[in-house]
Amino acid sequence: MEKWGAALYGDPCGACGFGWTATGAEAVVVVGGLPARFRALLDGRTGRERHPGLAWTPAAYVSHVADNLRIWAERLAGARLAGAVEVGGYDPDLVAQGRRYLEIAPAAALWSLDHAVGAWTASVTAALAGGTVLQHATRGEQRAEDIARNNAHDGHHHVHDVARILRHADAG
């Protein structure tokens, strides 16, 4: 069984401080705040800044968060609307390569995030109300609340990554 969530990152997350005790409703609030948090970080920036310890730019991290939210919203909708509860993992680096994250305009990445957050919020809210449970190929059972919390961590963690990139750019 694949380690994920608090078992993988610690509680709280050792890098970003995310606490894994958040409820599904609290996770929805965290995700709902992501566009404003990323916009505030990227205000006056190119979105193309780099950090030697991280593979992506700020705009690429925003693109990843948007794609991750869309993927999980779709999976929860599939379970809720069609009974498709079996899901597998995906390689975010292959998605980044296929979508060419490093070439996406920062404004477009933020636009995409706005839309992804809306779709994710609708899907997760319905899944939480309906008690949706997915069966992940390598993580096992994942309740809607687990998914909401994990997705909130992903977004929160990448806000932290973008802040690291920008601090590095300011110091250099």
C-alpha cells in the first residue's frame, strides 16, 4: 500500500505545516482560498522564477494544482454519477511534460485554477454529502473527506513551494 497523506508528509506536514485534522468542509475552504493566495504571491512577478531545488516555476505549480483539482473532481463525479469507484494514480511529472507547464502563461494558469476550484468545490461538496468512497489502486479506500484533505494539502504545499521560489529569486 502506498503511503500518502499524513503518513507520507507528517502531521503537520514537515514542509508546509498543513494539519491533517481538517474536516472536509475545512478543506473546501482551504481550496477555495488558493486562487487568491497564488495571485497575491505572483503579483508583480513573472511567474517564471526558478529555485535550484525545485523542478517547476510558480506558473507551473499553479498549473499542477489546477490539474490535480480537476482530476480529483472528475474522479469523484465519476463515482457519484456513474458508480466508477476504481481509480489509479497518475504521474504529475508526465502531466507537466504533456501539458508543457513551463510554457503556460501565468495569467492563463491562474485562470485555469479559478475554473478548477469551482468544479472541484461542486464535486467535492456533492461527494461529501453523498458519502462517496473511491478505491484507489495503490492507496486503498479513499473517502471524499480524505480526498478533500489531500487535495487541500497539495494546494497549500505548493503555495509554500511558490513562496520558496520567490524568496530564492529575491535573495539572488
